[in-house]
Amino acid sequence: MREALQQQGHELKEPEPHGLIPVEAVHHQDYLHFLKNIYRRWQEIPGASAEVIPNIHPNRTAG
């Protein structure tokens, strides 16, 4: 893909680092804390899979 884009004259640039400021601007700190810690906590569960997979899917409707 990279080669095809370059052959068409597209300039490829490395992304600029932005840190967490943009992420923190749109996500609640509780959610970011969850993401930061979930993998370690998941691995503490006996028999847990290698990847974090949700097993409940809440919705906004009652019942």
C-alpha cells in the first residue's frame, strides 16, 4: 500500500506525537483509568484469555 501511494505521488509522513491531551479531552478519567488497568486485572482472573473480551453488553433500555 505504501509503495502504491508513493507511486501515485502521495507524500507519506510520520504521525506527530500528541500525548494524551486529545484523548483526555473526550474521555472521562474513570474510563481512562479502566483502560490503563484492565489488562493487568484481567490476567489475575483464573483461566482468563490472553486478550480482554467483554462478556456483558449493557444498553440504555430497561429490562
